[in-house]
Amino acid sequence: MALLPIEQALDHYRAAVRALPTHRIPLELALGAVLAESPTARIALPRFTQSAVDGYALRADDGAAPLALIGTAAAGSPAKVTVGPGQAVRILTGGMLPDGANAVARQEIVERTGDGIVLRERVHVGEAIRHEGEELRAGAVIARSGQRVTAGLLAALAMAGIDSLEVYRRPRVAVLVTGDEVVRVGEPLGPGQVYDANGPLLRAWFVEHGYGEPVVAYVRDDESALEEAMSAALDSADLVVTSGGVSVGDRDFIPAVADRLGVRKVFWKVAQKPGKPLWFGMRDGKALLGMPGNPAAVLVCLAVHARAVLAHLEGEEGQQPAWNSGVLKTDVEADSDRDRLLRMRLDMVDGMATLELLPRQDSHMLSNLASAHALVWLPSRSTAFTAGERVAWLSI
């Protein structure tokens, strides 16, 4: 069986996975969700013409003549006066510009004289003023459907008067950790057993990326037990992720059980290292990602493949995952048969991401994650990659 290139695997996700239904939620609950509408400003920004500095609102054509103070304007407390010739209003940053005024003199160029002021410099019409609607007019589009809500976007939406959003429902995730050799940390180890890293890794990754607590089940190497657990997971979740049991060994039951449960296989085995035995299928809009059992392979499959599937379930626009560009710090060996996905240290040098290969890259090794910032994609080829060569990377 020919191995599937990573690019084609990403194309398969795009073709097979459909976005989940949408719902309207309060703005404060929308962080991390993907927009299913293009929200528009309900008010202008700024909502009213205001001062950009602490100073004095006045008429610019009064020049440097002494001016009488007739009031004060602060943010939220407008001056209920009209500025006439020879008059000024003390105004603070964000305060509404009073009627009659057409400029603000910053306080650093103003001298107080009892009940009045004298300018040490002339000001011009419009100086130090934020005009109504200069940032956004009411009705202007603030963000586009398919865009993920960040903290900054949430703040912009709130300022524009938007209190709820139509978004795609966040995917529900179930995790199956398989293997008789896997023991949870804190329990005694028997002969041939190892502590489980995949369960904590999978749980933490989904929580870290905003999907909440996944349902995690541990399944022994028994075909009937796996079928029962996988059936329950497919009934309850939009994305089911398994670790282990997906290759061609005597106890690798994932492909056969998935087939019996009606999961349509889209592909099996990807030309990548680590993570070659990856299995992907769909059933009634539900996605199943069968990942290898080695922890580093699980991390790679999460960063590249799970991220892509989740983005399509949420209706996110643009290339997924979104690769960054950087340069290699040292030469790195290539693989002529499979793409390599390597953990590296990232530094910014003169505005460019510089990537340094870390030791201990085998699929069962995770200790270098204490120093790894990036997962670097090196396409298969016969010649080594050289220092200074541009490569694609994801943050991990």
C-alpha cells in the first residue's frame, strides 16, 4: 500500500469533514469559537467626537488670545455648554468635544491664569480630536465568517455594541487509550508495563486548545471491549481519537473494529515520520483519528492532523493548520521515503524564526519537549537540509 503524502491527507480532511451546526451564544462565551456570521458594528467608533489628550477644548481661530474657562468635560461627563469666542473648556482624554469647539490644546502648551488660560502655541482646526466614526461607521463589518474569536476580536466586538454571536458549535471530543501495557501514573508497574503518557498528553492538548475536558477511556487489548468503547465514543463525540492499536500487529484492532461499526475509511498510513500508521475515517459526520501508540507520534498527529480536522468541524477558513516560515540553524538529515516532522527550539533573530534541531527525536521519546517550541516539516528528499534553508513550522 502506497503511503499518502501529508498534503493529500490534509486535502482529504477538507473534502470529508463538514462544519458542525451553528448556535447563538453570549459574547463573553465566544472566546475560541469560529464565527458563522460576519458581525457588523451597532454603533460608530468612536461613538462621538472626543478629545485624544488631556487639555482644553476651544476654537482654533481664537489664536493665542487669553481664554475664559467655562466648564469641564471628562469621559462620561460631557460639559453642558457651548464654546464661544474667547472661551475654553477643560477636557480630559475621551471627553466629548463640546459644541462650538473645533480643536483641543494639549495641557503641556497651556498656562493657567486664574479663571482662564493662555496658549504658548497656536493650535489648528481638528488638532488632538478623535472624530465620530473615524475608526468604524455603524454597520461596518468587523470580522468575517470563518474567523476564530480571539481576546482582541472579542474586545473589538464588545466596543462595537455586539452582545451575542452566531458561531459553529465546538466539537465534542472522546479519547480511547489502548494497550494492556499502559498503566496510569501512580499505579504499580507490572513486568513489561509502562506509564501512560498518551492519556495525559491527549487530555492536556485538547484542554490547552480550548476544547474542554475530553472523555478519556482506557481500553485493554480486547476486540470486544474496544468495539464497545468505540461505539459509545462515536455516539457521543464529534471527533474520536485513539492511541495505539492502529498498525498491523496481532493486537492492532482499530481498523477492523472501525469498519464493523460503519466508519468509512478515508485513508490509512501517511508518508510522515513519526506517525506513519495514522488511520482516518468518517461516520455520519463524526471523525475518527486512529493514532499510533508512541507519544511523540501522538503529539505530531495532534499538531498536524487533529488540528486540521477540528478546524473543518468548526468551519474555520484558510489553510489548516496554518504553517509559519523560518530558517534552519544547522544542517538536518532528510528522509528519501517520508516527510520528517521534527521538534525544534525556536529563536527570533532579526525578525526571522530560527529553528534548531533537538536530540532524541524517536517516536517513543518525549523528554525534549521541555525545550521544544516548534514542529518543523521537512519534505522527503534524498539530500540533507542545510543551515539557512527556509522551512515550515507549527508551534507546539
